[in-house]
Amino acid sequence: MIKIRSEIMNDKLVEAQKILKKYDQEHLLYFYDELSDEKKEILLNQILQTNFDLISTLYKNSLQTTKLDIETVSPLSHLEKNKLSKEELDYYINIGETLIKSGSFAVVTMAGGQGTRLGYKGPKGTYELHFKSYNVKKSLFQIMCEDIKRANTKYHITIPWYIMTSEDNDTSTKEYFKAHDFFSYPKDKIKFFTQGKLPLIDLNGKLILQEPYLIKSASNGNGNVFKSMKRHKIIEDLEKKQVKWISFGGIDNVLLKNVDPLFLGLSIDKNYQIASKSIFKENPLSKTAVYCRKFGKPSILDYDDIDIKLSVSKFKNGMYKYREANILSHLMNIDAVKKVSDLSLTYHRAFKKNAFVNEEGMKQVPDKPNTFKFENFIFDSFAFFNDMLLLRVNENEEFAPIKDFTGIYNPDTAKEKYIKYWNLNGLST
């Protein structure tokens, strides 16, 4: 038995060496001889499971600077919630509520991140806000759960809730839910699934080691949600439950409306497959991506591509052309989700600071960004559709994200907006 295992390990090593030589990544085995058999196997398996061809291609492509051709960009039309009449609101809400009551609606929460930028160790969803005036603490997961439970109570149903975690926080997220009795949400209505990962790569195109036996990887963006849903049979489960529409949102927005009958009713009535919410971008040059069309298809205009001339441009009626900011609140019908799950979305490169194992086998913490991370985003899927619904909403009612302590989207601001919103609506926080 020991001999057979040794032969298998040797075969894996030979295969790994071939792959690493082909892609000039042989440094990943520098410490191989110093490792225990268990750690050798972990490293070899990781090497054999890594898509080096994809990583190499992404790295090479990212070195090519491409300037946006403004001639390919045009405005994406939107509706404004506060301009709808009471009759229109009632009409669309009734359509949305009818579908929700039928049990054909589900929620997907993207919660693969850690609380690192908040100085917090653990899944971001477990980060707690302390409402001192009410002497209560609530985690982001609890706030999200309460939002969905309000809809369950109102419509006398239990909405299927799918939570996308990452390999780094999946176990701790599940343990957190168990420790809090799933916040009284029916356990069989909650399903966890993990998103994919991609190795990080340094400025010279080399993968880095997190440990002498472990390649450093990171989650590959919220756009991976579709392939992850397919891989973990979430789409199959949705079809089994006869779900027709799915709400997608991030874990960090404490005012996110996961179940919005108006948003849903508008999408259904106007025969869209996909929909997003936006808020008005007040500062023309703030670092905020906005909705647009590229080559005639729905898309996002990154803030790096926005100059003052573009940002202040208006239609003849005085409306701005490019000021609808993305808030990560989306709707897609099941056919759209199935379609996108079979497609390859665009990858974006981010420059990040990451600790690594150096040539001496020591952990080194850089003082500036040293690695590239590749990720795709949900909005990359919009380009595969001819049109979409874009609904502008009130920021004070629907957008209070928690990003970090130093920016405008910090915990204190989110708490203030959360308390103000629920107090104004006569509900307890």
C-alpha cells in the first residue's frame, strides 16, 4: 500500500514538473523536498488542478493597455422610482407580489469576502454593528436575514435563500449560522455554495506561495456566481422549485431590498430578463462606475474611463447621460441565469498587496501592491443581452454599504442610515 502511494506521488510529481516547466513556474516546487508527505500531496494536487493556461493568458492580456473608444459608448435609459405615479406603483407592485406569493422567487446573497478591510478577522457577513441606543448588536447576515423574513411574513411564504461563500470562509460561515440557529430561518430553505478561485500572480508573471506547500489564491469576483451556481447544482435546485426570478445582492449593504415587488413587477411587465438598480452619482468625478451601453449592449463605464466632459454631458431635456451608479442590486430570470452560466465573462485585473513566501522560505509582507488579482463581475454578464431595466432609487432608502473605516461607506454611516430609514418607516431596527 505504501509502495503504491509512493508511485502515485512520484507520477504526480513528474506531471507537475512538466506543467511548471512549460509555464515557467518551477519555483513553486522550491521547498518540495522539505515538506511532509501530506503537504507534498496538497501542493501537487493544487498544481495539477490549476489552469495555468488561463492564468498565463490573463497575465499577458493585462499587460496590453487598451484605451476606451468613446465612440462605442452610448447612454443606457433608466426609470426613476420617485417619478412613478401611485397608480403605476400599485400596478407594478401587484405584478411583483403575485409572482412572489406563487413561490417563484429566490434570493442569492454574495458573501465570499473577509472583513479584512474593516480590521476584522472572519467572514464579512459575521461583522456586527452595535446599535447602542437600542442596546443590540446585529451582524450583516442577521440584517440580511431579517429583510427576507419580513417578506416571508408579509406574503405567507418562505423564500429560498442561497448564500455564496468562498473556500476561505465557507466553514466559518456555516458554523456561524449554526451557532445562531440560522436566525430562525428554516434550515432547509438555506443553501450555501462556494465561488471559484484563481491564483494570484506577481509583476513578473510568477504565481506566489502562501505557504511553502500552498499556492496563494483569491476568489475570482462576484461574476463567478453563475458558474458556481451551475457547478453546485443551485440552478438545478431552482428549476426543481420552479423559481422564475432571482434577486442578487452583496452582503455589505444594510439597506438592500432583497425582495422588491416594484422592481420585480417592472421587470416582468416590460419583458426584461435582467434588471439593476442605480443611484444618482452626485459628484461627477467620484470614483464610481456608471451604467452605459458599449457597442449597443448594456454595460458599465469604469470611473477611470470617465472624464468631466462625459460626466456632465446631458440630453436635450436636461437629464444626465452617464450618472447612474451601480449599487450591486440585480434581478435575473431563470433563463438569463442559465444562459450566463454557460458563458465566459470578461476578467478584470486588480493590483493588490499580498504577503508571500520568499526564496528563503520566509513569509514576506510587502509595503506596496505586489500582485495581480483577476476577477469578473456580475455586470459583465449584461453585455450578452440586448436590453435591461435600470431603476434609479433613493440612496437613503436602499444604499448603505460597509466597505472600510476610512471611506464614505463606513460602519458608522451605514448604522445612521439604517436607523433613520427604519425609524422613518415606523419599524424597529
